Amino acid sequence: MSTIFGPVAQLGYVVTDLDKAMQRWISVGVGPFLVPEGIQMSGYSHRGTDYGDVEFKVALANSGDLQIELIEPVGDYPSMWREYIEAHGETGLQHLGYWTEDFDAILEKAVAAGHRVVMSAQASGGRWAYFESPANDGTIVELSEQSAQKKAAFDAIRDAAASWDGTTDPIRRIPANA
């Protein structure tokens, strides 16, 4: 467990084709994937430049208590997701996600320890930030605020995985505001 961020709660994968990536995970028994459609980030910032509201594609599932997040960048705004694909020439594990109800305190502690916020926004009921760290090995750290709304959604995703039979309704598309 991280002494700054707590336990890892999520593995974040950057993908170039969300549907293909979900099928790969489903083929090894991870699912069902919940796909909020038309999800937007507000107050999006990347490397010190503000871009306002932007859209992205995401799919979420759980393997036990660990959440699997698949992210497909869309639009033409710069992002750490695009940087990952450019640097590695392929898709893969891009970040470790840590969840907190005390976002400001953990953010302050991380910055004091030398982590630099490189990308941030608000989406789905909470703020989040991506950090580059002093000992960066290429994997990004994400800090994600867990509002009551977001916690309820993430609990529902975990519960759906726990009761999933491995075949029924493996991809569940939902309105972003559901």
C-alpha cells in the first residue's frame, strides 16, 4: 500500500479500440463492462493548459475489488493517454488509480512529496488528477475523488462483476448521467 495514496483501487489501460479491448478482457472472464456513453470531463487541464470541457470513452469492470478501466482518447486535445500511445506504440497499462474521499489533503501530500500534477479534470461526481513522480517509471499515478455518487456507481460495478455469470450481457451501455 502506498503511504501517500493508500491501496491501489484501479488499473487504467489506454486503448485505441474500446470494443476490442473489452472483448479481450471478457475472453479471460473479466466483466461485465459498464460503458457510460457521452461522458465528459469539465475543467480539463493538461500540462498547464486549460481545455475546458472535453469528451472521452471509458469502460469499467471489476476483477474482485480491483477495478479495470479502459480509456479510449477521442477528440484532438492533448492528453497523457495520447502520450502513452505515442511513447509505447501500443495500448497498455497507463496508470494506477487510488481513490480518496479527502482529495485536497492527499493532493497536497503528494505535491509536497514531489509528485507533479500533469493532467486533471472533474467527471462522474468527482475530481481526479494524474501525477508524474520523481521516480517515474512510465506508469502514471491517478488520484480520484470518491463522491457519494461516484462511490455508489463504483460499488454497483463491483457488485455486477461479483454476480456476473461470465456470459450474460457482458457490455452494458448506459447514459453518462445514469
